[in-house]
Amino acid sequence: MPNPSPPPAAAAWRDFDIVEVSAAGWRARPDALVGEEPLLIELRHGPPRDRRRTPLAVTLRTPGDDTDLATGMLVTEGIVKSPREILAIAAVEANVVRVDLHPDVVIDEARLRRHGVVSSACGLCGKTSLDAIEAECATLPAGPTVAAGFLHALPAKLRARQELFRRTGALHAAASVGLDGELVIAREDVGRHNAVDKLLGAGFAAGPYPRVLFVSGRAGLELVQKAAVVGVPIFAAVGAPSSLAVELARRVGMTLVGFVSAERFNLYSHPERVLP
């Protein structure tokens, strides 16, 4: 059964007094604006007698599902492979998530590929090289297949789960879709990469990872890379892919679909997984 989307966090939006100008005239009214706040993700790691604290990132995100976001980032950064490697994870302050890692998890601080502030617009800020992120993406096996109608139905299903978008009109969404066409998990965030990290973090312990991942915006390299790291075979997007995203999808064996709507879509790589 599909999991219901969690209720929005209290700070996920704020009402501002604005002036609306239209053909009908000028009028003052309140307007809901999406929340955007920094989140510090801090790691505690090392042997029991020598635990250390290392910041993973400060990322700008929409408040809510913060532990999912931190978990998803750990997974897509290749820091953890199994739920047992996370001993504890909690929001210790309003904008701080602390992750206690198993002593066996080795952190090479020089290789942490994020530094400073990661904007809500870019999941690759702080990456040292494209070669480093592509090295973690194994070639995907064949299958599964879905029908064209499966993909045509996704935009309407995702819009029905986008509560914050309905309030503010300013969020990205990502959904894990079962092969029966139902949305299993959906997450929203002001940052498209954060929405995907929240989604993958939410499903990390339960598993398996999505067979189909659908996003409300474009398919940039940073999103396709995150999907490739966890072995997603079909990545579909409402918007267009970038050239690097297509190159990566073709290289790792992922089916990449863009411009998905009720009327059309484009297949950019490995079309054999989509049936008429």
C-alpha cells in the first residue's frame, strides 16, 4: 500500500503580506511562501574511545523530513551502505541533525565531497570532480519494463501528493513508484536534490530502493547520479535532462525519460524498458 505523505513541518512555509497586481486591480493579501533554512548535518564517527565530530554539509532546505534528508545524503555520497551503519540519527536542534555512525564506518575527511554551504539549487556544489561521483555508479542489470501509460499517469499522481506545492507553488517533488504504478513514497523540498535525498533516506531502512524514480522538475546530472548510486533502473522527469545526465544514464544502463506528461514523453537512454 502507498505510504501517505507526512504532514508539512511548521516551518515549511510562512505567510507574508503582499500586494497582488492584476487586471482586476491592486489588492493586499497574505501569501504563503516556501520556507528555506540552513541545515547542518554533523557526523559522529570513529572508534568508541576516540569519537569525532565532522560536519558533512550545511544545506539549504525546506524544513521537514530532516533525518530522511541526512540519511539520503549519506547514502548518495557513498558514506553508508547498510542501515546498520547508522547507530542513531536525530534532530538535536531546529537546524542541526547529528548522525552517529558505526565504528566500522571509516570517514576519509579529505574525500568528503561537500564543503561550505550547499545551495538549494545545486546538488553538486563542493564536488571535486565529475569522475569522483561517476565512479560509484555500477552498471545496471536488464529490466524491469513499464508501459507507456504507466509513465503518462505519473504527473497527475504526483501533483495529488504535493501539499506544500499547492500552498506555495515553489517546491520540487520526488516519488518512488511501484511497478503497479502507485506512488510508494513522495517528498517535497525547495531543492530538487534535497527532495531526492529525502525520498531515498525515507526508504533506506525499509528498502528496496525505487525501481522507478519520478521527479517534478528537470533531470540534471546530480539527480541521475543519486539514482544511479542506489541502482534505480528507470528515472523519469517532468522536465528536460541535461547532456551530462543523458551521458551518465547511457553509460550505467539507466532508462532516462524526460518531458513526461499525459500526452507525451521522450526516451533519452535505454528505451527497451518502456513498452507501447
